[in-house]
Amino acid sequence: MRTALIAGAGGAASKRLIGLLRADPGWSVIALARTPRASGDKLTWVAADLFDADACRRALSVHRGVSHIFYTARAKHGETGVESVEDNVAMLRNVLDAVEPGAAGLQHVHLVQGTKYYGMHLGPFATPAREDDPRPDVPNFYYDQQDLLATRQRGQGWSWSASRPTFIYDFAPERARNAVAVIGAYAALCRELGIAFDFPGSAAAFDARRDLTDASLFARAMTFIATTPACANAAFNVNNGDVIRWCDVWPGIAAHFGIVAGGVHPRTLGDWVRDKDAVWTSIVRRYGLVETRLDEVADWAFADFHWAQGYDVVSSSDKLHAAGFRENTDSVRMLLDHLTRYREARILP
């Protein structure tokens, strides 16, 4: 029996991973998050603030059977793309300090990164990005966390790995910072207002090439990487395996909501939605949706960042495929399927 400690268990990368491992008879799961939740079959929730080294030790000292750590946490941040190196490194170190001394059977530590590793938040970068590309000469907590792991692993019986997804797409109504919810809520508002379903980013962003990462595929990839000897002490890009342009996808999203796709109309959605609460209330009542506030459904600062890149955001998954993980997912079908799940759950119309 393997025991996974998932640190940052309330984030985008953790939900499908928890479900996947719980469904596998060979795994049990310890979910570590700031907010306590009810434990269940093969799932133990542990509450601790990852900034607090003593709290981490107290919370994890009794869990000595951890075989795999999946570190999916990150410090609270805005949408500027620049995040605290010091805070994020401290959080990872606190988890390692709390687990490693007492976990004699520790086999692997997996670190979730992202395409910010390649500087996608800074401007155009070489695509498709490959895992051994030079690091941009700017502070980035991914670099320091990976270096910490690589240094700490030397001479130990455990190995490390890292995964680099792009934006993660999922059915996750509990999390507003979610591209699927952003897209669906924006389309619903346009329909209710009787206005064109225009693309809110730039013309360059509308036409740029990009890849997406499905949350369930990502969970399977993380598990594969963390348990495959050929993946030890290395990093891997993880995406759906295809490339899309928003200009090609936009008509399908519009059709899903029964509206006509518009053109490019750059707007800051964080400003645009400020007077739309009453519109959302009308949508909820008209379609018999679950009672929610607009800001509970979609994070509009994230929406602006999500559509901000007027250049290609594409990573090569060749290295992961060569290691033996060859799954792909149709990104357009994935997006429409997730929107359908939101509709069936009565979160979106």
C-alpha cells in the first residue's frame, strides 16, 4: 500500500489526483490543507498552515507511513505572474522538514510547476517549450523549489520529479479561479444582455497557438511520473497533446450557449463585470440555477490573465511520451464536456 501526502489539497492540481488515488486499491491519501475537512474512506484530511513550520510538524508527526509527497501548493498570489520566491520555498521546506525525518519508506517527492517556468507570464518565449530550455534570468519560485529538492535528494533513498502543465481545465464549481467557469459565466452574461459574444482579449491572443491541460489527464500523468523509475529526478511538460487557437474554438463555445460568436473586443473583464451582479441574479432565477454570487462562480482577475497572452503558449510533451505516458485528450471536446457538467450541476445555464 502506497500512501500519498497531497500538500495544498484544495488547489487546481489536487482534486482529480485525490479522486484517482482513492479509487486505486494500492493507495491511501493524506490531504494537507489550511482548512479542515471531513475524512472518508482511504482519505485523511489534515489541517495546517504551510507557512507555520511547527504546525506542519504537529499535524504530520503521526503520519509516518508516507511513501509519496505530491506538492501542489502555492502561496497566495495575484494575477501579475510574479509570485514570492521566499514564501513558496519556505512552504515546501516546511512540508519536507515535517515528513522526511519520520517517513522511513519515503520513495518520491513530486512538485507541480507550470509554464511560468519558461517565462510565459513575461512575454513571448521559444515554443514548443522543452524541459531543458534555459531559465529566464528573473526570480521564479519554481527554480528555487526544484533546486531545493534536487539538493536535498542527493544521497537519499527517495527521488524527485516535477510536472509543468499549462492552464488546468476542470469541472470544479468549488473553485472560481477556473478557466471553464470563467468562459461559461462570460458567455452566459453576454447571452442575458443580448450582446455579441466577443473575444475579450487582443487580436493577437485570439489567433495565438496554445495548449491546454485537462485536470484528470494531469492527475494520471502525475501518478505515472511519481511511480515510474524512468521519470526519477526530472521534469516533464504535461498537456493534452494538441494545440488550439481561440479563434477556432470560439464558435463552438457560442453554439453551446445558443448564441452567435462575435469578434475581437478587448475589455478588462474585472472592470466589465462590476455592475453585472443583478444580471447574474436574473440568470440564476431564469434558469433555476444553484444560488451563487457572480464572484463565487468565476474569478475575473484570473479571466483577464487567462486571455492576456498575445503569443504562442505551447510546450512539447515528447519527453513524457518517450517515458511511456502517451495519453492525449481532444481539447475542444474537453472544454465543451466540462461546460456541460457545469450545466448539469445547475451552476451555469
